[in-house]
Amino acid sequence: MKKTLTEHLLRGLYSAVLYALVPVTIYHLIWRGFRQSAYFQCWGERYGHYGDAPAMSTPTLLE
């Protein structure tokens, strides 16, 4: 399916807004961390990085 110019522009705008908001989220995490020190411990999880998370097993289909 070929994307139109409007879809490309909207995707670019969406991506630009998300990249612009990253510093805001970092500021929020720092501010929250000063109020609750436990917030500093799991920053990676807030951005989708779980480090040494156990590997998921192969899904099994139940019939």
C-alpha cells in the first residue's frame, strides 16, 4: 500500500513531537526522583529497557 504525502507529513510531525518530548519526560523523572528516591532505580524500565529480564519461552497453542 502506497502512503500519501499527508501520511508521510503526519508521521514526520508525530516523530518530531515525540523526540521533542523526551527531555520533558527526563525532567519529570528527575523531579519525581527527588521526591521519591525509589524512582531513580528503574529508569530503564520507564523507557522499555529491562536489562536482565528472563527470556520468554516459545508460545504454545492450545486447541
